[in-house]
Amino acid sequence: MQVEAQERKTRDAESDVLVIGGGPAGSTAAALLAELGHRVTLLEKSRHPRFHIGESLLPANLPLFRRLGLEDQIRAIGMKKPGAEFVSPWHDTSQVFHFSDAWDKSMPFAYQVRRSEFDEVLIRNAAAKGAAVIEGCRVRDVEFTGSGTTVRAQHEDGRFEAWRTRYVIDASGRDTFLGTRFKAKHRNPKHNSAAIYGHFSGARRHPGEAEGNIILFWFDHGWLWFIPLLDGVTSVGAVTWPYYMKTRGKRSPQQFFLDTIALCPALHERLTNARLVTDVEATGNYSYACDRTRGPGYMLLGDAYAFIDPVFSSGVLLAMNSAFIGSEAVDAILRRPADAPAALARFDRLMKRGPREFSWFIYRITTPTMRDLFMSPGNRWRMKEALLSLLAGDIFNQTPIWAALLKFKLVYYVAATLNLKRSLLAWRRRRRNILPLDEPAMAGPK
């Protein structure tokens, strides 16, 4: 009754589009739709700047920054990232992939960014383009009716406010507000991982231009990242199978994290003289997807729809790209209803393409066969160029990489078959590894 009384005291605001969430997907969608002349309201539960993990961007992000008019601002806060390095304890040397060697040579680098700075650039851009950006305001309820939609949210001071809107965009990230409401969010049955991470100062980096490369280290329980940022801080994290997180016992998160790093000598050596400068944080249930991309009066963008694994740094790209294709579809729905079915069909197709194309590689990235191929890449049939294009995020353009990627997959299957015993053991181990923590078999490999 108290909540109802508070709601009655609030005014009903009107908008064409209400966006839930001010991360890369929500801020980009709000900016694009406001530019098109729609009345846009963006509600963000936190206040920017705020910490967020996921600092490594892809070359395919750069054209999106250009279309938003943000090239200079992103350049000012970003560490130039010319490539990605893979380090394997099962191989003698590391392997560096340079984005300039991809099929399309026009995107030779990306950036590593502090997400607090990056996300603030995007949300301020949405406000500058005309969106009503309200921070410190958490959506509590959405009511869909035939005549429109009512969104109720609570401000930091306890006030409730309601908005009438013609369309809702859920860009709430891992909260997946509508996905959770409609029971559409499900654990990914083909993948399951958890992450633990923190920031270090004084980490040893490569000299010269290679300083900005992201480095990924395989180890027995998953993989670890090393992401240099512009201000001298380096983001370090481990993405592990759920059973490994269960081995923490009574250790503090910080001690468990440092012990995990010690299991990878190549990374541990880079951090010998480094100092942890943030709290250590962890997250589970890393891999999930919703069973729909949209419904009557709403759509899901970015992580509100799905998230698989950060190994290829695809999260921000998929979020921003979903905002571009989603904005086109929403504009058609609101202004050109006759074009809406085709626009929504395109939205569905492209929303599913990103997770699908990255997933095949992500599901196999820790297998011995895939490690061998990554550590000794060949460019026969232009397979390496196609693989680099995938790593660069160039999967939504017209770059003709698909035949070469198909050949890469065939080579993978042939190589796995030639070493069948090893492949079967790896497959069985992975089946155990992806079991959720609450299942008895989660004891994991000995």
C-alpha cells in the first residue's frame, strides 16, 4: 500500500522509447533513436562513472564509434591494441595475432579502455543527442497493455516515477530485467564458466607498440587475461570452470585470486613486482541466453539477451552492434509499420549471428586440438586471415570469410579425429567441467 501511495504522487511521463540500462547497448540505442527524432528516456540504476569489467574492445568497434561521432573521445581514453597474444604452457612459444593481418586490412587495431570512462562517454553522448538520461533510477516493473506500456522505476531517494512509452528496450546487461521477468533467461547448457578479477599497477608489459596487446594464458582450469590500460593499470582475471571456484575453501577472494595466478608461471612472472590496487571481485553463471530476442512492444539488446564467455572480447561489440540494428527496427516499428516485419526479421537474424559464430570457437578454445591450431596457425585457403577477422569482430560486414572459416572447422575436426583418444578425453572432461556447481558431480577432475 505504501508503494501504491508513493506511485500515485508521481507524474506520468511520456516517451516514444524507454531504455532500461545505460551500458554500451542502452546508451548507443538511446543516442541513435534520439538522433532520429524520437523521444527517448534512458533509466540507469547506477551513476556514471562506475566500475565495470570487460575492458578489451575489438577493431570492429571502431566504425561504430565513427558513426556515433566518438572517435576522438575514445582515442583519448584508450590504449591502442594492435593484436592479441596467446600463451600456452603446452607449447614452446607464444603466438601473436595482429589485426592488420586480417582479411579486411582497414581495421588494424582496437583499444583497451577503463569501462568507467568508456561507458560514461557513451551515456553522455546519449544525453547530448537529446535522450533524457536519468541515473540512480532502478526499474521495478513493466506493464504491457494493448494501448501502450507503463514502466515504473524507483529513484535513489525512494521516489517512484512512472513512464508511458510506446516501446521498451531492455539493455539491462546481466540483470536481464525482462528476460528474468518472462522466465526467458536460461543457463547455457553448452558452456559454463565463472570469473575472478582485479587491477594491478606495475605489471610488466611488452615494450613498444606491443604494450597494448591483450594476452591470454591457458592453464589447467581455464584461461586468464592480461589487459593493459592507458593509465598504467593492468586488468587481470581468470575465467575458470565452476568446479575450480569451489576449491576456494576458506581463502579470501584476494588470496584465492593470487593463488590462481600462481598456477600460471608466465602470468605470475609479469606480476612479480605488481601491486593489486582494487578489490578482487568474482562472478558466476557467466554463460546464459534468453529464448527470445524480442516480443510485443520490447526487445533485448546486448547482455540482456545473451552472454557466452569473454575470451574473444566480443561483449561490447555485440552490445553496440545490437543497438544499431535494434534502433533501425524500432524506428521502423514506430514510423513505418509496413517495414517493421522485415526490420524485425533482420534484427532476429543478426542478434543470433554473433553468439552463434563466436560460440563454436569458444566451446572449443580449451581443447588440445584448438590450442594446437591457434599456436601454429597457417594461412592455407586464407584460414588465418579469416580467423583474424573473426577475432577482430568482423562478422557483420560483407567480408567473405565464411568459406575459409568452414575449412578451418573441417581442419579442426580432421585433426581431432587423427588424435581421437586425446580428443575423447578432452570432450569427457569438458562435459564434467561445465556442470553447474550445485550438481553432485561438480567434484571435477582429479
